[in-house]
Amino acid sequence: MIATVERITDYGAYATLDEYGKEGLLHISEVASSWFRNIRDYVREGQKTVLKVLRVDVEKRHVDLSLRRVTRRERKDKIMSWKRGRKAETLLRSAGEKLGLSFEEIYEKAGVLIEKEFGDVYDGLERVAREGSKVLVKVGVSDEVAVALEEIAKDKIRLPLVRIKGAFELRCFKPDGVQCIRDALLGAQKVVDGKEAEVQVYVLSPPKYRIEVAAEDYKKAEKVLQKASEVVLKAVTKAGGEGVFKREK
């Protein structure tokens, strides 16, 4: 869990679990697997970190925490999840302010439905940024709230790009064959304007070249890759050369 270190003692540190508002003890034996001289080499007052809950004693209201049992992967995943949750909350608040609703009201009208359908509010808002308000209307969100969330999601969420690639084998034995192949590959980069997708071409080892396309979704990426490969092969053939293209996984 994400926790904020509140104070440090001779026997460990006390930290508040941000998601629950409860305090727990990180005993010095649970700070690191190896011997250390100063606990502040690992945690400091005011620091946010990822801790694992080992035990909860309801009667004594004690929560035992561990830092050394949190793997690097678990730490990375939790921090990412926490940041996405914070951002989702900010987006919901922005939509609420736009509609004159409190956070509790916008969460009830949209957040609950999004979580139920997508498992995570941010995942749902990413879908909205990509596909529009219809995604929310389908799960029961009102048109007014859905449109407000769409506007905010498209403005604030930068969608992750998908990447696909392929390889060319190109030959042109004319005196200016190298220039012909170069021009053909440069032509592949001109099939998009830089907004819908990105196209990059690399030299592997002549006569082999690689092309990589990055776009918001696979459908768009595949369309651009197909168009770019056709442009390259057509240009090389027209210049008197030959070539083949193979889509790579």
C-alpha cells in the first residue's frame, strides 16, 4: 500500500496508509534484508513509499508493516496504480466542477459505473478518450455527464501508443540505386502528417530495412503500415529495383 512516513523512532517508523487513513508500525527488522546503520537511508519523515501489511490486530488496533518484503516490481506497479487513481480522481473532480456537482455526486453518477464496467476509473476514461462518450452512455452514465467526461478525458489524457513493425528487403542495381531506395524509404514517412501516427525507418543491414509505426490503436497502425509498405515497394519497382515486405510480430 502507499504510505506516508510520519515519524521515526529507535525501533522503526510509523507510517499512515494513505488509502485508509490508518497508522501502522514499520519495525526496524522489516526495513531491509541486510544490516544497516541508519534507518533514514531507507525512509524519511514525510516520504511516500510502498509498504506491505503483514498483520492487523483489530483489538489492539495495531498494523504491522514491511518494506523489505516489497519487491521492486510490486513497488513499481503500486506507484503506477496510485498515480492513475489520483489522476482519475482529478478528472472526475474537473467534470464535477464543470457540471456544478460535488466529487461525491460525480463519483456516484459516473465513477461507480465506470469502476463496475472497467474495473478501474482511469482505464475507463482512457477508453472514453479513445472512443468517445458512447462508451459511458452504454454503461448507464447520462449524456450530459458522459459528454463532459469525454471533453476532459480527450484534453487531459495522453493515450499510450501501440507499435508494430515490418521489414523490407530492397535492391536496385542502377547507378543511383542507393538514392532510389533512400527516397522510397523517406516516402514511407510522408504517408502520415504526424498526428494520426508516427513512421520511422531504420537500416538493418543492406538490403534489409525496418519500418516501425506508432499509433493510438492497432487498426490505425496496421492501416498506416500497409500504406507505407505499398508506397516503398511501388517507388523501388518504378525505379527499376525490386523488393519484398514482411510484417513482423
